[in-house]
Amino acid sequence: MTKISYNDMLKKLESFSQTQLLKYYDELSDAEQTALLSQINDTDFSVVRSSKEEAVRGVISPIPVTELDEIKANRDCFINAGLEEIRAGKVGAVLLAGGMGTRLGSDAPKGVYNIGLTRELYIFECLINNLMDVVRLAGCPIHLFIMTSDKNHEATVAFLKEKNFFGYDENFVHFFMQELAPASDYNGKVYLEEKWKISTSPNGNGGWYSSMAKWGMLDIVKTNGIEWLNVFAVDNVLQRIADPVFIGATKVMGCSVGSKVIKKANPDEKVGVMCLEDGRPSIVEYYELTDEMRSAKTKDGKLAYNFGVILNYLFHVPELNKIMDTQLPLHVVEKKIPCLDENGDKVEPESPNGYKFESLILDMIHLLDGCMVFEVVREKEFAPIKNKTGVDSVESARELLKKNGVEL
Ligand code: UTP
């Protein structure tokens, strides 16, 4: 392996105004110097920003939603079409588990959180149980791809191995890792986490498909003839995964992407809302909704922006391949970043002290034509665990699991 040169890395840092990262270089051991130069070499500093300015949005208008009554009326047709795809081996599932889950306040991967009361019941276990319902119904296995990051990969793999994948066939589970991005202070200066290590954070959930490509997962997709990927978040313990009705509806309607949505609990609920932006499917964040949009009505008197996304999307692989190289917008998120202070001492901040840089899966929807916006029953499919207590918490998810007959 060729040695990475100090001068080359200095030049790279100069071009991004990040030379502070070499402040302690002379104090480091040989191994530490090599580690730091190698990290500088691998890091894309072009993502770093010094403000939270987001891209200007296009013209937002309501999107047609396939609501519960319409789904009920067509259920048999949809479920048969979906099961046909699953039984032909054309459906895979992608679990996004690369996030840090900082709001939950545990250093361990979110999926290893035990939400049981009288027995052990892990978040990963809930998800695998839900997917196994479909495996049983269809009578065939489904490939499950799990995205981790460098921060939680080993712990995730070790945990699932120790638990025997909660009964899921190990041959159908595939791990891949997303990338990390540098994290900076509010002036866009990247922090050091150690004198020999740059502060980093997972780069958001938007890079999942290109990370699958980098890790050879698309060979598995291709070899097995997988045409649909159902991508879902780690923290919704009630969600239906590889849901044949959803898959069938998206296929029958000829859409290249599907998004599960729930009716908002109230107009102010903090969920992203499905809409059209310049005539293409898109998602507006709750804080982007104006008062006017919150109360806007459709011709038939219904609230126009009333369906929130739950991070459960179905993508048609041929269309994904077409947009694979398209750059997604970058989101700047305020965050607590462990770093060194000016004396070189380690700090674990109590409140946000800078930015992390992420691309988001929701921006992929906008690149695709024809989105099936598919309503699901909130109480049956939406129990996200973001916080320890209060809204979207371990407590609220437990209540919802109980209501759905899951023993805790
Ligand atoms: P969240 O937006 O809830 O982020 O992720 P998070 O990092 O898990 O949690 P907080 O904000 O620090 O508390 C939504 C989904 O996207 C995944 C998460 O694992 C979760 O399934 N995700 C998020 C990634 O896979 N990678 C990322 O870089 C960020």
C-alpha cells in the first residue's frame, strides 16, 4: 500500500480551509499519524456547510392518496398481485439501521433495545416477527438487507447472530454499511474527536442504494431477480414489512414507488407530509407547512395536506438504477458532537454544538415518477420509538403493541 503523504493531505485540507485537523499531528505516534492521514484522504469535505440554508422549494400542491376505503374495495386484487411478486422472489426488504438513535439516549444500536416488560422483546425482534408473518403467508423466504454504519455495525451483527436472527433464515440476511460524513462547528470547521481522529456522523439514510451497490448487494438483487425493495426504518415496531397489499397496489397502479402514509393525528403533528412539488411526488416537512397549507381543503372538503409519511417506501429497482448517480440535496442538522476543546481535552456536549450533514431517502421520491400514496391504519402500523418517554417513545410504542395483541 502506498503511504499517504502529509503534504498531499495538507494541500487537500487547505483547499477546504480545514487545516485545524492537523493541529496535533506532531504529537502523534506513527500509527496515529497514519490513521489521521488515511481518514483525511477518505473524507469528502465538500459536504461541509457553515449554515443551515436549505434548498428553495418548488410549487407545492396536494397529491392524490389511495385511502383506506379504496384499498379495502380492491384488497383481493392487490394482495394477490403482491403475493405473486413475493412468491416469484421479486421482493426484498431493506432495514435502515445506520442511525445513531441519539434521542433514545443509548449508545447501543437502536434495534437491540429491549422494550419487553415481563419478557425480552427487542426492537429487531419485533421487526423480524412482522416480516416473518409475510414469509409464512407467502410460503417463501424474503431477502432482508440491513444497513448499519461503522458506528454500530459490529454490535448489530454480533447481536443478531447471538439471537439466531430471531428465527429468520440467516442465508437471507445481508449486511452492508453506509458512509460517514465529517461533523463541524457552526462555522463549518470540522471537529476532531481525538487528536488523531476526525469527528464523524452517519451521512443520513439517503445513500442506502449507492451503499448497497458499494457492498455488492446489487449482485444479490440482480442474481435473485429482485425487482422491488421495501425500505423501512428501524424504529417503527408495528409496521408491516413486504406487505403484499401495498406491493400489489403499487404494481397494479403502475407506479415506480410507493409510500405508506397515515392520516395526521392533528394538523400540527410533526410528520413530513406527502405532496406534489412542481407536479412531482415530494414530501414537505412539518415546519415547512404554512398556516394556509395546514387548513387548505381539496374539492371534496378534505384537508389537502393530511397524510404523513412513516418511512416505509417501496421502490421499483429498474427506476432506482436510473437515478442512482443523481446527487441528492444535503440537509444540515444541528447536533451534539463529541469533540476536543481548544486545549485538546475531550468534550461530550450537553447541547448541540455544530452540524452533521445528511442526505435523506425522502428526496429520492421526488426523483421518481408516479408515487402510490397508500394509507394505512395508524393504530395498526405506526409505533415509532424515537424518545425514551412522551411522544413517539418506548412508552407510547408499548401501549400500541399491547393494543395489537403483542405480549410484552
Ligand atoms: P432518524 O431520523 O430517527 O435518526 O432515523 P436516528 O439517527 O436514528 O435518531 P436520532 O435522530 O439520533 O435520535 C430514521 C431512520 O433512518 C435510519 C435510522 O436508523 C432510522 O431507521 N438512519 C438515519 C440511517 O440508517 N442512517 C442515518 O445516517 C440516519
